[in-house]
Amino acid sequence: MNSSLYECLFVSISLGSAVKMRSIFIGRFQPVHKGHIHTIKQILDKDEDLIIVIGSSQYSHTPDNPFTGGERVMFLRRALMDEGIPFDRVDVIPISDIHIHPLWVAHLKSFAPHFDKAYSHNPLVSRLLKDAGIVVDETNLLDRETYSAKHIRDLIRWNDSEWESLVPEGVAELIKKHDLDKRVQEVGETTTKR
Amino acid sequence: MNSSLYECLFVSISLGSAVKMRSIFIGRFQPVHKGHIHTIKQILDKDEDLIIVIGSSQYSHTPDNPFTGGERVMFLRRALMDEGIPFDRVDVIPISDIHIHPLWVAHLKSFAPHFDKAYSHNPLVSRLLKDAGIVVDETNLLDRETYSAKHIRDLIRWNDSEWESLVPEGVAELIKKHDLDKRVQEVGETTTKR
Amino acid sequence: MNSSLYECLFVSISLGSAVKMRSIFIGRFQPVHKGHIHTIKQILDKDEDLIIVIGSSQYSHTPDNPFTGGERVMFLRRALMDEGIPFDRVDVIPISDIHIHPLWVAHLKSFAPHFDKAYSHNPLVSRLLKDAGIVVDETNLLDRETYSAKHIRDLIRWNDSEWESLVPEGVAELIKKHDLDKRVQEVGETTTKR
Amino acid sequence: MNSSLYECLFVSISLGSAVKMRSIFIGRFQPVHKGHIHTIKQILDKDEDLIIVIGSSQYSHTPDNPFTGGERVMFLRRALMDEGIPFDRVDVIPISDIHIHPLWVAHLKSFAPHFDKAYSHNPLVSRLLKDAGIVVDETNLLDRETYSAKHIRDLIRWNDSEWESLVPEGVAELIKKHDLDKRVQEVGETTTKR
Amino acid sequence: MNSSLYECLFVSISLGSAVKMRSIFIGRFQPVHKGHIHTIKQILDKDEDLIIVIGSSQYSHTPDNPFTGGERVMFLRRALMDEGIPFDRVDVIPISDIHIHPLWVAHLKSFAPHFDKAYSHNPLVSRLLKDAGIVVDETNLLDRETYSAKHIRDLIRWNDSEWESLVPEGVAELIKKHDLDKRVQEVGETTTKR
Amino acid sequence: MNSSLYECLFVSISLGSAVKMRSIFIGRFQPVHKGHIHTIKQILDKDEDLIIVIGSSQYSHTPDNPFTGGERVMFLRRALMDEGIPFDRVDVIPISDIHIHPLWVAHLKSFAPHFDKAYSHNPLVSRLLKDAGIVVDETNLLDRETYSAKHIRDLIRWNDSEWESLVPEGVAELIKKHDLDKRVQEVGETTTKR
């Protein structure tokens, strides 16, 4: 894939950057897994520049959002670097969730650089984007049951090391180095501060 | 019913508007259904002017709150107009939910014109209003299982056209004209942006 | 004016309501004054239906926002009634201020029924609306120095009864009846709770 | 226990207050029960001064948070007074929940006087405190199944007077005197304002 | 004064606590000064128990609110202790400012135990309390120009040690011990994070 | 400078990335100017990787914050690209302002990847960071009166094209291409929506 990526890049430079599309891809990345990377590569292979938006970035230490926004930025950068993806084609933007759907697209547009197109496999996000007049595109998915952040958090909680094979190697390393797997286990059962 | 309504109106005009009571009726109206209209008519028939408050107005595109505050204002106006209810007797006020119960009555009072009495069939709302010293009155209900917004949203989700018979004709028309039934179906299963 | 209004109404009914435009007019109405009524009449005279949006509705008891959202709804209804403006052509919607400009138009659209056009004499509002692709129209202004809510609040504060001539008669009556002029005076000098 | 408490106090006064530790104990106290008092006594017996923090203080009238922050302050003061615990050793601080875990410890530190150590039996709170570099200590628990605020709220809801034996006598008295048991029953089944 | 205080206390105990009034006194205490103590003593001397509410408690590090809520709790406790005021007659409750005046009294009531009367020298607070039906009482003021928190912050900023004579001795000690005078100086000129 | 930068980079790669420091630099970048670039280059020249944090990112269309968070990300990326600064050494993170100073450092840490050191010329930010135990470093400043975002906004407002010489060429281009200079002029005088 990397070679085709570089070819694309080469072509786009020869043709001038004016014709480049910039797309946006939205996720919570709790944590980044190989399915995310698969999607990112497909978009870059289509010669579109990419803004990766990390949603619900203000949350951490909950069963569904164990990692902070900053940790998720770290995961993404590490995974992109390990894949040899050129950083000048990719922005990583953490944004807070505002919980008010009719404002969400305006919120997204205000935090992200201008974009031409969006990617999402989530029907609510697609609906909100389309209602706001934004073109929504799709990519192929790796096996969705397996490459699912929820499934990976469950595996970590159950102490099943299979999770390490589902995320990029560098991400697994970061999680273990910072004891974040322990955090996933500790916050797994309790969501209320008492 | 309309004739008794007009008689009431006539009487109240003859006696002078000074003796008129103004009541408040609170709902989420997701969507407006015939049970709501039944309640509204009963209150107006008692010769009370009415403030209809649309709660949780900031939300839309969720399974429980699919329609925006503005869409719900539109539903109510259309239904009132079709019923021939005079607009000079009815205010429609959308308010945001603030999620902090001890502040809720103060919030309600600050967004609504002065009122003398409130109507509610919900025990929590009644309790909050009574705790704040407000008189709470009741009306007869149409069959509550059937004329329930939750039930209507479910019917829309299941593609069962029975829902159209449970809401005022004009409301059904608006929902279909703006493809809002499709929105109900699309947001039915997903509540998290990813 | 009223007669031309009724003529317009007649025409629009004969032609069918499908061709009617619905416009939005945004203000804080602290308080409603004759300049506002002048604008409202011009818009209705153009045979456009109207949504009047009361901005910053959550605030009261401050020097710039002495009146609650609900009091301002009351002012507007009274003024419209006294002018004989038919309520089926006008919505009055109080909305909270959200203080985040890039989200403001989305917020407005979510609380108001669908509209085709907006009126504003404020350059920031015009800019925000135009940036969101909304057509912004204008009306003639009464003498802006005199018919200004800020000027009226100052007159009330200085105990100068000239203010009563600048607002619709019914509004002056409501303000005095509910001692709201005293509130304007009391909150005039202090903005911090201590 | 009280006698040992006074002995501790005596010693600490002789040695000077400079060597006194100040600990923090966090709960929601919905309502205060004998398990809480058991923990408070153990901490004071170790000759540590205590800040009792009432979490989620902005909430009331919900199934999980029926009592207001102020009512919970009242419960705690009454229970401490009945136990003869000297108020100059104990602060009671109600704080709002902010729902954003990575900010929670900073929020806690900003509302509470300086503290040296924290007590918690909740794994999430312990994790958040430890992640912020705060020492977390533990106390023995009374039978956790029985002395649980959730269990007590359920008993009140089911009209089972056994709940009165699980809370300090003065707290039971306050709850019944202010009809708060009725509120627990009324808000038990409904969490949405409609 | 202390002797009369103890006499009051004696009388109130003989008569039973049922007849005791509980009053509320609201301030920002940035910082606590001798004027505050003067007011607190007058209220206690009238044999009323007291809830001291620290407003705007979420703020610190600004020119007007340099000290955190927790630091202000510390100031008050130290000053009360040094004056020999019995803690079982006084609650100290920090509350956040909510910036929405029509909700403020409901917010106050929800965080504080039940109270019968309020004290304030601020016209806005008096107005809000009276509008909500609460009795507002007054006390004599020490020279208001001198015993003013704003004046004291200015003196600290100008490095004029006169400020130490305007606050209780223990409070001056705490401020200097924790270098809080330096913080007042550093945040004095800048209010925006850049 | 660029050549020394590359030498630094070379050395750091030979020594291994483990020894690399990561620093954080906080600004509002309204807009990015040559003073910012001067600071960024100094930090990178010290062989520290850099996280650039764009503060108050939720705001736009105000006199002090005319540009959206996303536009400022665009400015920074363009300026960094034009300077030949390698993107794998620099993160650009827009964060919302939370207006509560005691929580601000926790908020910053939660949105940014781990960092070792911070840069700031603002005394309040330095104080907040130091209070939270973070090392604060400094860089040399270009003439601060001239290379000031406030001064640049004023020049744009006054239609004085000198502003173009104070910002990187690519940034001036973007501002003019998207008519953002016109926005600065339009929002310059009005800050309230009416």
C-alpha cells in the first residue's frame, strides 16, 4: 500500500495541490485499531488529504471512553508514523462532544480546517452531515465485529491478550507502557464517582 | 368541541379579560399527537388561556428526541390552526432542558409569561411544581398506551403506518413532507457519534 | 398600515399559502419599542409571515438585560395584539444565547420553524447569517438614536418619563404594573452578586 | 468510640496543630447512613482532621439523587452533632459534579481546603486521585450490601420501614419531617420531565 | 462581643433549638476581611444560626477572584476559630456562580440547608432574593471604603502592607504563608490566557 | 535557521528519540504572526519536539477572536509548511477555553499528548502552569509591540496593509483569499447579537 500511496503523492504534486480534495474522518479512537488504519489508508490512496477528528475528546476514565483526548492523539501519531504516512497530508484534531446534535456539524466545521467530503460508517453521523449539505463517502471495512473498539476494550477488561493483535503494534506498546490497560480494567465496572 | 370553545371565548370576552386564568402545559411533543390536542382543548374549554411549553427543545436526532424544537413549534401551530383554536389564546414556547431539577421551575418561570396554574400527568413535574408552590391541575387522558409519543416513534421505526392515525392529520403531513419519518428510523438505533 | 396588511393577507389567501415567505427577525427586546413595531409592520406588509426571535432569553436582572425572556414574550404579544396584528402570521420564540458565534446560526435554526429570509440591522448578525448562506434583508429604521432599547433603559434609570412615549402603550403599562421600571433602576449600577 | 476520639483530640492539641493531617472523604450521601458514620469515625480516630465532600450536589429529585445538596449538608451536620463529633475538626463541602473525569481532581482541589490524603472505596475515584498523585487510604466497611444508599433508597421506595434502622436516628427524623421519603417514592419511577 | 455571644447561646439552649432562626450571608470573600467578621458577629449576636455562602467559588487566579473556593473556606474557618465563634452555629458553603440571575435563588436554595432570612448589602442580591419571596435583613457596616475586598486586593497589588491590618490576623498569615499575595500581584494585570 | 534545524534533527535521530523532550507552546493565534514563528523555531532549534496549542478555539467572529479554531489550524499548518518545518516534530491542537482557571492545566493536559515543559510569555499562564508543577521556559521575543496579534487586527480594521508584512506570507494569502480581513472589519465594532 505504501508504494501506491507515494505514487499518488507524486502525481498530486505534479498536478498541483489546487486539485487536491481534503476529507474528514471522524471517530472516537478508544483506542485506535487496525480497522481505523485500514480506512485511513484507503482515503489517502484516493489522493485525498485527510483531517482525522477525535470525537468526545474531553472524556476519559469511563468504560466507553477510557483514554484522554491527548492519549488518543498520541496513539494516532504513533500509528501514522509507524505506517510511514506523511504528516503533511494528515491533520489530527481532538474535539469535545457537545451533546446537542443540531449544533454538531457547525461545531465540527468550526474546529476543523475547510474540508470537501466526510467519511463515516455511522448512520447518525451520516444523517447529520447530509442534513447539513455535506457529501458523505464510504470505505471498505475490515471485519467489523473483530476490529471494533468496544470489543477491544472488552478483551482488555477480560485480560485476554488477543487485543494486542487488533491494534497497531506501536499503540499496544503505548497502552502497556503507560499502564492504560490497567485503567481500562479499573474503570470498567464503575461509572459514578462516590 | 369547537362550538363550546367559541362559546367560552364569547363569555370570557363579555366578562372582560381581567378575570382570565393563564395555565401552562408542558410536554416534549416528540411528536404532537391527538392526546396532546385532547388536553389542550379541555384546558381552553375551561376558559383558561394557555402557554404550551416544549421541553428539551435543544435536542433532536436522538431516538427519544428525533425532532428539533423548531419542528415541534411547527407541528403545534399546524395542529392548532387545523383545529381552529384562536392563536391569541395560546403561546408556544420552546425551552431547553437544563438537567438540574432544583433549578427547573425557576427556568420555566423565566422563559414563560406569568401563569397561574400548571397541567401535568407526570409525577416528577408535578412534584417539582408543587415544591415550588405552584398549583397543579389535571385533565382527562385519552388511552395513554396508544396516544403515547414513545409508541408513535416505535410505530414509525417499525414502518407501521398506524402512527398516522394517532397524530393530527397536518402533523402527519409535515412529518412525511420533510422526510422526518426517515430521520426517526435512521437515528433509532444509534445514539453515539463515532 | 393595517388596511394594507389585510389586503395583503387577502391576496395571499387567494393565491394559496404555498407561495408565502416566512422571515425571521431577531432582537433582544429589552424592552420592545416602537422601532421594533415599525420593522415588524414593514415585514408583514410585504406579505411575509414572521418569526420573531427573542435573543439572550435566559438573562434578566442585568443592566443590559433587565427583563426575563417570559416578560419579553408578554411585551411582544401585548404590542402585537394592540396593533391588531393577526397571531396566525407571527411566531414569538425566546432563545438562549450560546455565546459561541460559529454555532449560533445552527442554534437559531434548531429552535425556529423553517424560514426563508432574515432581517437584521446588526452587522455581526448579518455576517453570521450570510456566512451560513441565509439571505439577509433590511427594513427602514425609525430614528435609531431615539428608538433604541439602550436609550430607553437609560431614561428609565434616570427617572425620565419620556421613555413611555418610545414604547407601545401596552408595554409601558405592563412595565409599570409589574414594577419592572424599579428593577431597571435597581440593577442599573450593580452587575456582580456579592 | 467517643472517648477515644476525645483522647486523640487532647493529644493532638498538646502536640500542636502543625502536625495534624487533613484528609478528604468523598461521597454522594443519598442519604447519609451508618456506614458513612463508621468511616468518618475511623478517620477522626486516627487523629486526622476531615473534609467531607458531598459530590453531585447540584442534583436532586432523581431516583439516584433524590436529595438536594443543602439537604445532604443538613443530614451530615445533624448526624455529626448527634455523635458528638467536634465541628472544628470537620468541614462539609458540597460540590457539583462536572462529568469530565480528567478535570475532576482539579475541581475537587479548587473547592476544598488543602488536604494531605483521601479516602475512597470506589475504584474510579481512587484511580483518578492516584493518577493526580494523591495518596489514597482506606477504612473498614460495615456490611456493604446492607449499608448502601442505593439499598436504602429502594427500601424507602418499597415502603419498607427497615430503612430507618440503617441511617442515623436524626437523619431518619429529618427525612420524615420534611416528607422526603415521599419525594423518593414519587421520583422513583420517572426520570424525564414531560 | 464574645461574652454576649455566649450569653445568647446559653439562652437559646435553654429555650430549645426549635425557636432558632437560621440566616444566610452571601459574599465572595476575596479575601475575608474585618468587615465580614463584623457582620457575622452581629448576626450571631441576634441569636440566629448562620450559613455563610461563598459565591463564585469556581473561580480563582483572576484580578477579582484571585483565591480558590477552598482557600476562602480556609480563610473563613481560620477567622471564625480565632474569634472563638462556635462552629456548630455556622455553616460555610462554597457555591459556583451560574451567571443566570433568574435561576440564582433556586441554585442558592438547592446548595444551602433551609434558611429563614438573608443578609446582603448588595442591591442586586436583595432584589433577586425579594423577588423570590425571601426576607432580606441588614447589618451595620464598618467603614465601607476601607473594609472592601477590592481595596484590599489593590493594596496587595501595590505592595502596600496596610492590607494586613484590614483582614483578620490569621487570614493575613495564611495569605503570606502560601504566597497568595504574590498570586494577587501576578494575575493583577492579565486576565486572558494566551 | 532551517539548516541548523535539520542538523538538530539529524543529531536527535542518531541519539535515539528516547532522549527527546516534548514542549508545549500555547497561544490564541488570532492570527499567526512572525513572532509566533520566531518562538516556534527557537524551541525546535533546541531539539525539542513541540505541541502547539490553539487556545479559545471555540470562538470566532468577535473583535478579539475573529478566526475560527479550524482557520487557525490552517494558518499554522501553512506557515509551518512554508518554513519547511517537519510535521513529524510538531502537533497542532485546538482547545476550547473553559474560563475556570483552577481547571485549566488539567484541561490542557487532557487534550494534549504528554509534554515535559511549557513556553509562555504570559504571566497568568506561567503562574497556572507553575502552580501545577510544570516547568516553564522562555524564548526571545521579536519586538513585542509590533509583532502582536492585537496590533495586527487593528491594522486590518484600519485598512492599513502594513499588517501583511507582520504575518507569514502564506497566512496573509489565506486571509485575503477567504475574505477574512473583511470579517475582522465587520465584527470590529459589534460584539452583541441583537
